[in-house]
Amino acid sequence: MAYLSNVAIVRKMLDGIEQGIVADIENVFAPNWVNHDPSLPPMQGLEGARMLVGLWSGGLSKTKVTIEDSVTEGDRVAVRFRIMGTNSGEIMGIAPTGRLINITGTGIFRVVDGKVTDNWVNFDALGLMQQLGVIPLTSMPGV
């Protein structure tokens, strides 16, 4: 196997989420992988990685995940990313709406021996719920 940079491994992971590919999970995620995202249920190991990919691929179609910025230091890759797609399936307990979504997030991913072992991600869950029509858009006075 050719050597991939840590950012290329994170890109491969995000490509798997974009394309809904769960068959390649063990080539990207370490068996001891842990998701440290407070907005999602606890997920760990390869089964947890399958749940993560399934969450997004099951809820969205025509998905596009874009890395807008990245910084690498040692075994950590920090990315600012955007997820766009059509809500065509259940996502986070919400029935499909057919609406387009466009949300941003930031994540720090730890890569060891060519596999992602940890990710700390914060994404715009409020924006997602507003775009799905679950939470109304509100305007702030003076804005």
C-alpha cells in the first residue's frame, strides 16, 4: 500500500461519508476508533464507524463533502468542512423532508499508522435542524 499523508487519510474518510461507502471502513478507521462528537450518540470501533457513515448516507442523497481548510501537525489533522445534500432519508430521528441542506463543521482527527483513531467534530447541528424545518429560523433584534 502506498503511503498516504494524514490529510489524505482524512479526505478518504470524508469521501466514504460522502459516497456512503461502508465496505472500506476497516481501511480508514482503526478498530479502536472513537467519535467524540457531543451532538451524536456515542460511537466507537468499526461498528461505530459504520453507524457514522450510515447516519449521513442514509439521511442524505447527492451528498458533497468539501474540505475548505486543513492544518496538520503530528498525528492530528484539523479541518473546516462543508456538507451539502438533499434530505432524502431519516437523519438524527427526523423523517425525510426533501430539503437541501448546507452545513459547516470543524473537526480534529487523530491518525495513527494510516488510520483514523479519534475524531472531535463540532458541526452546525442547529443549522441542520433549521434547514430541515424542525426548528424555526429566528431573527435577533438589531441584526
